[in-house]
Amino acid sequence: MLDARLVDPLDALHLPREDDAFRVGLVVPQSGPLGLTGPSALDGALLAAHEINARGGIHDRPLDLVLVDGGGEPGPVSADVARLLDAGALDALAGCHTSDVHRAVETVAAGRIAYIYTPPHEGGTRRPGVLCTGTDPNGQLAHALPQLTEHHALRRWALIGNDYIWPRSVHRTATALATRAGARIVLERRLPFGTVERTVEPLLDALRTARADALLLSLIGRDLVHFNRALRRSGLDRRLVRLSGALEENGLLALGGDDTGTLYAAMPSFATLAEEPRQLLAERHRALCGPWAPVLDAYAVGLYEGLHLLAALADRHALEPNGLSRAAGRLLRGERPGVHLARAEGLGFAVLSGPSAR
């Protein structure tokens, strides 16, 4: 039986805590561009909370998760978090959401509370109390993009992504890596969330005109699915080598799988990863949540690990915002998140190499 409680934000604001619980604000998308990853992320968080509670919680207090929908616009999401913080309703924050939402939440949380952000991110500095446990664009692409460029003799990369902070950083990094690998960028486009489906035909024409032989996709969620479906309809999916830093099992399932042999993903984790800790995690998840539970994708695993890190820091009385990064560094002993390169094969991934960021 799952020993973890989800608390509605309104209840957290207006009702007393049960059992003097330690409350973590869980900011994950239940809607919006990354909404299709939300159920997996929620399962990863609940599994971590269950395991932490099974060990006695945090300082003998049960860990509760206050669910905030991180799938909205940055302003409203950060306002929801600010209301909870102002009311003293949270003891810490953890989240897996887009980087523009992250930066807005960082603005209201920095210096006030420990905030652990777990997915791949855009890099750069963070404010006090904000800890990013994912990898930056160089860590994600430094191995994968040159390897594919050499293996497939690629010379003309196109860059297509959503128009926000993470894809901008990814594209800057990809341009430098492609140039060093002897290729060049022949097309770059960034599209607002939710616009791919209605604007895809001119984009496909631009790809043909540019004579691209490779495509880096920093689209996310539904936009990534819509674009890959359009590539399939056009036949370009079999001609273009595609690399994504956001494609995971939910997106591949929504796409209906891929059998071209040309679709790759560079992510911290895949369900098919043969490493023992990953497989044991999947077994515990199935045992608690049943065989039809959402797959634990890379976002879910990152959030699972982030909550365990938060609990370990709390056990050491190390959640003070001004010392959070130093305390986490000592705990992790300099470890960096790994990245695996995988190729889509049907409805799953064949992991080819990794971790490249260690």
C-alpha cells in the first residue's frame, strides 16, 4: 500500500497539517505543453515519498506532497507557489517543469526555501536555495551530437525548438558542437508553445529547401509529438537523422512509436536501461502501483532522485537556502548527472551509449 499523501493547495492553505507533516510543494505539469509527462512525474514523486515515509519520514514527520500544476504560464504558477510560501504552508519545493516556469518560481522562492529542480536545464547561475540536479545543454549534447554527426556522416544540421529559455541555450550549444564536428547549421526555427500543428507545413518546406540531413529537436511534449507525426506523413522522418533532448517514453508512445532507425534521444534515463538500480526502481514501482501504472520516464526518475536528495539534506539539517548548494555538493561528492544516447525502436528505446556527462 502506497504510504504517501497528495495535498490540494487550497487544503494546504486553509487546513491544519495532519501529523505535523513535512510538506514539499511538488510543481509538476498536469496540463500544458508537458502535460503528457505529468502522470509519470507524479508517480516518481509518490514512490519517493512512500520510501522516505517507510524509513520514518523527515525527522519523524511524514512527508506530504502539495501538488501545484506546473503546466501553466510562468506568472500564474509562480503566484500559486508564492501564496503557499507566504502562508508558511511549505517546508521545501521540488519540481519538474519547463525552464521558463522554473525561472519564475525561482524568483519567488530564492532565499526563502530549498527548491530542487530536476530535469535537464539551460545552465547558468542560480539564486540562493535553488539547486538544479539535471544536466545542462553541453552535458546533454557534447557526446551525442558529435557521435551522430560522425556515424551518419552528417554535414547539415537544422535546429527546431520551442521559443523559450531552454531551447535557446540548447541551440547555442548545438551550433558550437556541430561546427567543431565539421558540420554547419542550415536552418534554425523556434516556435511558441502549441503552434506546431498549425504551422508545420511551411516548416517542412524550409527543411527541404535547406537540404538538411540532420535535425536537432528542442520541441517539448505535445509539440514534439505533433512535429514527428508531420515528419512521418511527409516521409522526411526516414531521410533526416533526428536527435532530441526531450523525447522520453510518453512522447514516443504518443507518437505511436518509430521504426525508422533515425530517431535518437539524449536523456538521463530510459526505462530499458539495463543498469540494476534502474530495473529495481521499475520493479518497486510496479509492485506498488500495478502493471498499468505510467512508465517512469527520465523526468519521473529525476524527480524521484531529487526528493530523496531533499530528504537526505533535511536529515543533515542542511536545507538552509544559503548553504544548500555546498551541502548538496558534499553529499553528492562531485557526481554529475549522466546522459545516455538511445535510438527509438518501435515503442521503446535501445540504449546505445552513456553516461556521457561523467
